[in-house]
Amino acid sequence: MKKLGVNIDHIATIRNARGSIHPDPFLAAKYVMNCGADSVTIHLREDRRHIKDQDVIKICKDKKILVNLEISLNNNILKIALRNKPNYICVVPENRKEVTTEGGLNLSKNKNKIKKIIFKFRKKNIRTSLFINPNLKDVNLSKEIETDCIELHTGKLSDLIKKKKNFTNELRKIKNCCNLASELKLEVHAGHGLDYKTTKLLAKINEIKEFNIGHFIIGESIFYGLKNIISKFKNISNN
Ligand code: PXP
């Protein structure tokens, strides 16, 4: 069975749009787990544009929530992550101007720094993952860094599919990385830009053990949830 991690950053974005407490990412994290997700992903960005420090504290404290915390290489973020002891961490690159995590880590440039980070979390029995672009060099470097898992960035594949462009080459790259990772005994995850179609396609790859999906799940739940809420308001306003 493949695992599903649900990224709830966008719930924090909606909450922050009004500077209020609703919808609460902590309640969302509990609900997501009750709905059958295997884990909840949150990204504490350096600019705190969605998830805030208090969200991390509350979500990590609840031991019924399996938390995958995405972190950059920033020292302050690392300290917060080590202090709050999530179940898993995923190291991601971060660029303040980006709308979302646009690519994988630059492992060649940051190998030693990332290796030290991974070691700190492994010492605390926290599962480690590196968010990388699907290329063989980065899979090999991930092994050298001694991470438990890699997460392959599927943004390019998703984009090509959405734009109805040829995606054969990108899919082949992902498959080759999966094969190599499996030989090297690295667990493979996949994430970014995934929807029903792309997930179905990637689900055929046995080596992928976990999907991490955010934007599409939260967006799609609008269409599956609106009916209930509208009828609730019709009832409230007419009794
Ligand atoms: N995996 C990682 C490492 C990410 O950084 C993100 C985006 O925050 C996702 C998965 C989820 O991407 P999306 O929101 O496009 O599903």
C-alpha cells in the first residue's frame, strides 16, 4: 500500500488571509488523520507565510498526528524542528520570492551542510527525507548524505501533463531514479503538483512508497464540501 501525506499549508493560508483562527491547521491535521491520511505535511517557511510556529508546536505535540515537517537549511528553522520533534522531516530548498517549492535541493553545493542536518535528526530517530529533482546524480548524492528517503519533485511531470505536452522523458527520469534508489535502499516518495491523473500514472511505479499532496487535495475538497455547508446555512438562516 502506498502512503498518502496531506500537505495542509493552504489551510493556514486561508486562515491567515483574515488574520483569524479559522480554519485552524491543528484541527485540520487531526481531521486529515481521521479521514485516513497516513501523515500530515507542514512547511514552516522562513517568511511564515502560512504555517506559524504555534501551529508546529500544537501539531507536533499531538502524538496521534504523524507529522512530516518540511524544513529549509536555515539554522533557526532547524532549531525549531529539533525542539518540536516531528515524526519525519523533509529538507527542501527555499527561496523567498517563490510561490511554492520550485525545484529540488542543490545537493552538490550543500552536501556537507545537509549531511550534518540529516545526522542530527537521525540521532533523534526522526525519519529523514530530501526533496530532489529526478536525476541520478542527486539520488547517488542522497545515498552519500545517508538520508532514509528521497522525495522526487514531480512538478515538471505534472506541468507537462497539464499542458498536454510530451512527458515521456520526464517520466523515464523518474522511473530511472526509482530503480537506482531502490538498489541503494533509499525509500522513494513523490510530490508536487500532483492531481488524480498524475498520481494514477505514478502509482504504477512500485518503488514509490508515499505521495505528498497538498494544493489539489485542498482545492478539490471545496467542490466536495460546499454542498454540505451551503445546506447547513440554508437551515440555520431559515429556522
Ligand atoms: N512535497 C514537497 C516537498 C513540497 O514542498 C510540496 C509543496 O509544499 C508538496 C509535496 C505538495 O505539493 P502540492 O501542494 O503541489 O501538492
